[in-house]
Amino acid sequence: MTKLVVKCLAVSLDGYAAGPDQSLENPLGVRGPELMEWFFHTRMWRSMQGGDGGETGIDDGIAQQGFAGIGAWIIGRNMFGPVRGPWPDESWKGWWGEEPPYHVPVFVLTHHPREPLVMKGGTVFHFVTDGIESAVKQATSAANGKDVRIGGGVATVRQLLSTSRIDEMHLAVGPVLLGRGEHLFQGLDMHALGYRCDKVVPGERATHMFLRRGA
Amino acid sequence: MTKLVVKCLAVSLDGYAAGPDQSLENPLGVRGPELMEWFFHTRMWRSMQGGDGGETGIDDGIAQQGFAGIGAWIIGRNMFGPVRGPWPDESWKGWWGEEPPYHVPVFVLTHHPREPLVMKGGTVFHFVTDGIESAVKQATSAANGKDVRIGGGVATVRQLLSTSRIDEMHLAVGPVLLGRGEHLFQGLDMHALGYRCDKVVPGERATHMFLRRGA
């Protein structure tokens, strides 16, 4: 059965999953990239950049696992790009170049309709204007029995957590204090929502926490 | 030079350092003891209870370290006991029996004066009514070059963090989602206050995070 999963969501020690003041120059918010340090060192990340090298090990293995068995993605509009309001034209095609790392359908939440965008390597961006539940339905259907990965951003993850829609969540907690930004859990009673932690795996540069609904 | 230190402060994955609704029956708040699971299994804890056994290992070693080099403690009144308002008599002598595990002076923050309380084994409870800075001053003097450990509760730790008074802080993050309770960092910009994480140590039942001011 298709599960809704969050993988490799980087969180600071003080609970922020993105820095403040997201912009074209700071797509992860100010100091957001510090959260991703663990990921930037992996062989997985290097290969996503079309390069060689990078570290193998626990962090890398978990990063690889994050892409395994995923049949579709859902991402918020800010994760797709910095464009706000109606699409001025078709020129923005995501942050990832001609061949994005998804290789499956990706459902982008937006208020502004746009034709599907077919990229190299199997990624197709679908723009969903009728709400997150519709995106879940479409992505689940497209996933064809595999899992649907919620790519973020934080608001999208929080919205789905608030109704206990996410089945599994992997957090990569880094040795960073952000102090400001988008807090992952504030105002969400994760215990009452049915979530439990069932595994903690120390990696080279992050502590991996695995949560599960109803565990 | 004497440092103000926090040791072995147990925190949930979602950032709570105590459960809600503290009372005589629930001195750590509802579900608070789940935060302390890592500690309850240590040989250190067992020996504090006057017993044998318990696990040795990383968690135990870090728990032992928490008592090393400490010349005085500061604790909030709720950590001393459930009594509220003026002391009705001298009968409440703390949660710890005749011989508390401190063995040094302990400064208790309270609005209500009381004579110092001399216990077995070197622990003396001093009741400080003129504010936290006075307690810091008295404890620093009593520590005689050793460190002053801030024993809690959460409100006391937060008050000292908010003015960057704490030099070092060790958090034991457990695989628990509390959902409600006393949040450690909410509303505190730990980065702006000058704190950095300089070490993460995976233990058997908790992940130990070491923060330092100005690191």
C-alpha cells in the first residue's frame, strides 16, 4: 500500500527545518544550507550534481534510501521555485536543470494553473491548483503502489502532519542552532497526532530520527 | 574559573524538557519520566538510589560526568518540592531523603525565606529570595573555583539562557515525542544568544548534544 513519507528532512537542534527570509539567493532561507551539511558531503548528493566522489557511510546510505521505492513526489510551490503569483511564462523549470533528480511524477502545489512540464529522465511536473488532498490523491494514483514522498517545504509537511496524513517521517538532526526560521513542530502535538519515534541512527554528520504514525 | 553549566537535561525530539501539569504525583509533569528513560537505566542512577546494578556505557559515563567538578547547584523551587507559597513548616526536605545526591551547597530559588537546611553527606539547601543573579553570585562563591550546575527546572534554565548566562549545556535528547509541556527553546534565539553545538555523542538511549556559549 502506498505510504506518504517524509525523508531526509534536515532539522536544527532547536527545531527549525528552514532558515528565515527565503529568497532566490537563499532558497533554504538564511543559514538554511547549514542544515544540509550532512547531505552535501554524501556521494548521493555529488552524483545528483553529476559529479563523482563524496562520502559513503551511514549518512550516504540513508540519503540513498530516501529515493528508493518512491513512485511520486509532492512539493510546495516554493520548493519548485522563487516565482510568486501567476506564472509569467514557461521559462522557470525548477532549481534542478534539464534532468531533475526525481525521475517520477512530481506534484507541485500552487494556486496558479500551468500545463504539465516534461523533463529529461522521467520527471514530469504536474501543477495542482485544487488543494493538498487532491495532490495526495493524484500522487498516490501516479505512484502505482510505490510510496509518495513529501519533499517539503516546511509548510507542506506541517499541513499534512496536522491531519496525521503522513505515515513515516525521517528527520536528519544536525549540530546546528538556527535560532530563527520555520519551526517544524511548533503548535503541533505530535504525540496526540499519533506519532512515535521508533528508531534513532547516529550518522557521521547528523542524527537520524525515524518517526511513524501509530507505531 | 567557575562556569555555569547545565548537565543531563533531558529533552524530547519535539523540544520539551518537562511534561505538562507538574504535581506531587508527577514531579516531571505528565509523561515527563519518559524523558529520563536513558538516566533511569544507568548505574549512576541506581547508585543514587542506594542500589546496585544498572548499565555502564556511554549514557552512564555522561551521567557520572554530570556530577564531576561541581561545587554548587542552583535549582528552582519546583525542583525542590511541590510546596507552593510560604513554607508551612520545616517538614519538606526535598525529594531525595536524608542524604541528597548533591554533597555540596544547593541554592533554591524561592520567594519565601527559610533557614538553611543541613542534610547528611554535605548537602546544604540555601533558600535565595532576592533573585536569580543573587543565587548565581552566592553559588559561584560557594563553588570555590569549581562549576555551578543549574539543576532546573526548565523556567530556571530558560531565564539564564535568555541573558546568555549559561556557559555550557548538555542535552540528552530521547526518542520521545511529548507534544505538550515546557518547551526548552521556544522564543529563545539560541544562535543570536551566542550558543553553538560543538559535540554530538550517540548514547545507548539518548543522543547527547553539547552546547557552548561563544564556541
